[in-house]
Amino acid sequence: MIEDRIALIAAARAMSARGLAQGTSGNLSLRTARGILITPSAIPYDQLTPEMLPLIRLDGAYGAYEGDYRPSSEWRFHLDIYLAKPAAGAVVHHHAPYCTALAMARREIPACHYMIARFGGAPVRCAPYALFGTAELSAHVLQALEERTACLMASHGAIATGKTIEAALAAAAELETLAQQYLLSLAAGGPALLSAEEVAAAVAQFAQVYGPNIKKA
């Protein structure tokens, strides 16, 4: 368990170092054998220590947690994602500039680049606005994440999931890059979009090419 706590703190600090979060904005969580470790509310990432991370039990009362510090105000959509998506091992939420700019405009990311396959297909949806930390927002997020591994949230930010905290953080960074490229393409007159068939082919190819790279025996 201590290894999980150390990994989550390392990812939180890496998120800040990569410019995906400022101050205490954003939050991260990790599925473990005992439940969900999540970053606490209102504590800068560089001040976190392993014992500060609250643990939300998947098999306990909804929202109940163990620990001395209260979970992130966004604990609800983290918990609901894990309950709805058994394959999700980690969740990263950030307010990075380009994703947030699109979220402020309430624009989804269309099939502008084959890397859309990284997130399960096109588009990367933008969930409707709801007050942060609410059940309404969580419901919107779950809908936006149907058959997707990432989404934007209107006037808020972005969410990316992964099998591990490292994978979720990498996905969050790649989503920010895709958002930046999409915004730049709009300034150049707008992107030529891939067809549904081209996106499907990219999703299938992505699963093969970007799967585990096993060393030959």
C-alpha cells in the first residue's frame, strides 16, 4: 500500500511539473486492493506525504473514507468512474490550459487527428456544465466517458483514465497536446476531419501498435 501512496504523490507532482495543474487545482486517484487512494482537498502536491492520502472504500458506505484529511472535492466522479468502469485503474483530472480553453468554449475534440484513437474514438466529448463536486457533474462525466477513456468538462477542465496512474497521467498529457493541436488548427482555418471508417481503423491499429512491447526471448 505504501508503494501505491508514493506512486500517487509522484504522479501528482509530475502533473504540476508538466504544467497540467497550478497550485492545488486538479486531483488524482488510484484503485488499490483496499479501495481508492485520492489526493486530499486543498493541500499543495509538494506538501503531500503518504499518510495524508484518504482512502475511499469501494465496498463501504458511498463516499465514506479513511484518513485524517478529507478527499478532493471531486471524489464523487472519481468513485463513480471506478464503479462504472472496472478496467479503470487510475483517474487524473486537470485544468491544463488548452483542454480548459476548449472546455470553456464547451467544444468537444472531433476526429482531427488519428491520436483521437488514444481515447477510444471520436469525439472526445465535453460533458455539460454542473457545479464541481456534485452528483449532477458526476452523471454528466459518466455519460461523456461512455466508450471513451477521457473527456472535457464544460467551463471546468479535463479527465483522463488509465490502467495505472502512470498511464492515466500520460493520457492526460496527450489529451492536452491534442487539444492544443486542435486549437491551432482552428486558427489555420479548421482541421480536415477523419471519417468514421478512418477513426475505426486507427482505433484498431492503435490497440496493436501501442500495446505492450515485449522483449523477444
